[in-house]
Amino acid sequence: MNTKLSKKRAISTVLTTVIILVSSVVLGSGVVLYGTSLFQGGTQQEAISVSGIKIWVHGTDTNGLAWGAAKVRNTGDKVLSVDKISIRGADVPFAQWYADTSVNSTLFQQTLNHTGWSGTDGLPIDDTTGCVSPSTDPVIEIDLTGGGTDADAICADTATGPIGLTPGGSAIIYFQLSNGTITSLDSGSSATVNIFAGKAGAPQIVTITGITQSLTGS
């Protein structure tokens, strides 16, 4: 009985070596690219610094008339948008934000203040010599330094959405709380304030200051 021998072709030693070398190069390149992407992603940080937060409530108004203000700076490497302000869990609508994103370093270092209640809507009293930006008649005009010029004052109009900040950019934001979020009874107590730009930010505890004054601004 004749036995048939099957002939199988084996991969040559040289070809095997070439395949191993090519595979090693491809895998090594993939590991390097993956590591590089992780490093680049890790070095791009999202961070904001929130300071000088103030909350003021009218001392006798039964509707809970209250305002807040904060200084925000983008301390990360990416463009960020401040998109959330909340007090005691209640979000402040964008239509109640008033942001000045053109503040200089001197103005940014000043203590934020409230100039009193103007009119029945309770806007802060205009105590500047006249802002010319961001419009001819900004909603919020507060002179923080007493310099009497546009560069020494908060000049802010109503926001229409999140406040964008480039890396290193800063803004001062005044905001009106929805009536009833806090009341005159909360004067002297503490409140949790959340200011976030995406995931960047952290809650802060602020003492509420009561200001008693006529709503006519007198």
C-alpha cells in the first residue's frame, strides 16, 4: 500500500523575521501615539477661579429682593463658558446675569459692592460718571474704585447666554436672584453659591448681607 505524503509549504525564516519586525514597529507606533494623545489631553486643563462672591438682600422687602456678584477667571488652558450660577440649589436665569468681560487687573482686584436699590425693580444704583461700553446705557454701572472713568467701573448689559472666557480671561458678573430664593430673614446667615463653567468650579459658602433702603433709591 502506497502512502501519500502531503507537502506543506512553511514560511521561510527570513519572511517570518520581517513580519515580526513590521508588527513590532506598528505596535510600538500605536503605543507612542496613544501615550502622546493621553499626555496632550492631560495637559489641557479646564479650571476657573471664583472669588469675591457677595450676596445682598433687601432688609425689609417681603418679596425677597436680592442680588449677587462674583469675580471669575479662567485659570485653565481651554476656552470655557460660565454656564451655571445657582443659590441654594435654585439656578439664576441668564436673563438675570450682567457680565463685564473687559475688566482690567486693577478693577478685578477691587471689592465688589452694592450701591443701593434703584426703582421698583431693585437694580443697583448707577454711581458712575457714565459708561460708554458695552453700550451707551448699560444696565449695571458701578464705580468700584472711585476713579470716575469707564475703566474704573463695572459696565454690564443683560447676558443672553453663557459667558465665554479665553485662557487667562476674567469677568465680573452681577446677578439678580429670583424673588424668594432668599428673604430678609436670611440676612447674616450663610448660603451655598455654585458658579460653574462646564465641570470646572466648586460650591462656596457666602454670608448674606442685608441692605435696608427705599426701592426708589433715595
